[in-house]
Amino acid sequence: MNPAAWPAPQHPAPVVATVAVPGSKSLSNRYLVLAALATGPSVLDGLLHSRDTALMIGALRALGARIETDDSGRVRVEPIRPLDSAGEPVHVECGLAGTVMRFVPPLAAVLGIPAVFDGDPAARTRPMDTVADALRQLGCAVTGDALPLEVIPPDTAESTAAPMHVRIDASASSQFVSGLLLAGGALPTGLIIEHTGATVPSRPHIDMTVEVLRAAGVAVTEPLDHTWHVAPGRPRGLQVTVEPDLSNAATFLAAALITSGTVTVPAWPDHTTQAGDAIRSIAEAFGGSWELTPAGLSVMGPDRLRPVDLDLSAVGELTPVVAAVAAQVEGTSQLTGIGHLRGHETDRLAALARELTKTGVDVVEQPAGLTITGPPSHGTRWDTYADHRMVMAGALLALLVPETVIADPGTVAKTLPEFTELWSAMVGR
């Protein structure tokens, strides 16, 4: 395969397959941060191995954690040890990983570690002003409001019995809240985080952060709507197995929807805070069905897809996959509540509108939504904008659209390096 282009397989017949997907990126990087802060060593099984998790491991090592992987893939983490804060700032490479650029600066700040954060060229355009504002409220000297960002913690923490209190507008990303939640317990008096905007996107990701903190022994409450209180205290050492990545899995399950097939993903959790679990209700909205058994989650596609009207504000990361399915419907679908996706790896709304239009789909782009009228009439060279979700959306579209070529498929290594191999195996190519 030409690394610059992938002739994604066509498969108009029903896709019938079982596809095992690796661990959740969102959980993997949260567990890594908790393990780096913990009171003792941690053991993480099923950790995702991808560019984003490698960047997180590199960032935590730069702050002083010891992280090793054994022959079985099990990851062992020794917590960050105090560094000489009088030294030169450490350099942290963020790549294009939102979790690294939003989770690690608060961590460095509460541990008193001066650090400089930078990343890919596209990362320098991603919203970071909320992180910078929060750190300044914590007493840090912060140079810049976007990457590259230098963070110099205060020489001494303010002496007070009350928890520190930061007020932020997290309307652009739930990661701003999650990063502060993960680090807050390391402050001597804890931390109160108040979101001042009207809504916070991707709320399940905040719920996920709260759940893993509580499971690790850190007390977190939400005394008021959009206000969180993290009590002082480090997480205990972890011994966890990471759930499969349900957002990555949603792409494979969606193949069943558009081909009237059946796809099963093993080890689907009975309870989860992962946003990808919403693929069940999304499948129903398109006219499909699902079944959760000990074998996993199976999605069955309908004989004929129906248009949808979906508010995806809580599960925005599924938008590229949902848009690719909606494009196959003979009719008009509305996807709303997704304006925050303009600040992701790329402006996902503009990218989806541009690429779907190239296939003959009628797309109307709104500030916070897409109106999609399908189906496609022809294949195209599907550009991916250094965005892993765009690779997945293009592969899904290609199942029914001949001569679709995916540009830069390697960008999918951000969260699922083996995606193209798994996809080709699923359709028997």
C-alpha cells in the first residue's frame, strides 16, 4: 500500500464479522496520568498503544515518571518523583494529542515542575487559552495562550485552608475540565473548578474522569451544576484493565449499518462512561438494532437506512462516523450540537462538508451542525487533514462508493495504528 494513499476496500454485500479493538485512548491516558500521580506503583493491562498514548508516556517521563512495558504488553508505572524546580524547564512534546496538551500542563503546575509544551503545527491552532487562564489563576507564570506554552509554577503555594478555586469557560472542550480534575487532588487544599459557560461539550468525558478518580480513591463531588470539587489526596496505585475503545469500535459497527450486515465487537462493557457507547442508540435512530451478550455488542443493519435528526453535543467524536452513515441515506439528516468540533485535530465540520460534497452528497454547513442529503454518486480522493477520524469516515464511505482513495491513512496511528489491517480483514480483503 502506498503510505500516502489507501484504496479503501469496497464491500456492497452485507458485512458479517467479529472485530476485536484495542483499549480506549481516553481511558488509557487518564490512567497514565493517575498512575504518574499515585502514592505507589501501578500496573495497566490492555493499554492502547498508539501515537497519543506514546506522547502521553513521553510527557510523563519528561516530568519524572518511570514507565516500562513488559513482553506481554503490560505497562508498569512508577510515580513522578520530585524534580529540582530550580532547573531549566523540561520540554514536553504534545504532538496533536489534546489529552497531552490539556492534561499535562496542570499536572506540571501542581507538582511545581517548570515546563515548555509544544506540538505539531496543527496543534498550535488548537484552543489552549482556557488552560493558560486556569494556570494563571493557580499562580503560575504562563507565556502564551497557545502552543508553544511555557508554564512556571509559583515558588510556594498560597497558604490557605480553603481549596483553590478556578473559573473557566470550557465550552470549547471538556478536556479543560478533565485536566484540572486529574491534577486537583495534588494541591494541598484541593481544587474547585467552575465552568462559567452555558454548556460543556462531551460531558461523558468529564463523567469518565470523575469515575476513574473516585475508583482510585480521590474524592470528587459536583456540589452545583458545572462546578466540581476535588478533595486533597493522591490516587492510590492502580491495577486496571483498560476497556476496548468504543469510539474506534463504532466505525466497525457502522459498517453493519450501511451494508445491512452484522458486526460484533467483543468485551463490550456492561457499564461505561465512554462516549462511543452511544453507537447503540445511534444505530436505532438509523433503523438498525443491537444486542449485548457475553460475546460482545452486535449491531445489525436495517434493510433500508432512514434519515436521522441527532444532537451529538455529548458524543461529538462520533460525528465523522455518523456523517458517513448519514451520507448513505436517501434523504436528509441533521447533525447538531457539534460546533466544538471546529477546534479538534482539524475543523471537522468543514472537512466533512468538503469531502462529502466531493462525492456528490449535498451538505449544508451550519456554525454548529451539518445537514446531509445522500447518497453519494461517485468516488473521490478523500483528504484526511491529519485527523484519524477522517480516515475512519472515509473507509466507511468507501464500502459502498467505488474508487474511493483515502489520503494519508497513516494519520490513523493517533488512536488505532492497525486500523487499515483490521478494516481489510473485516471485509475479507
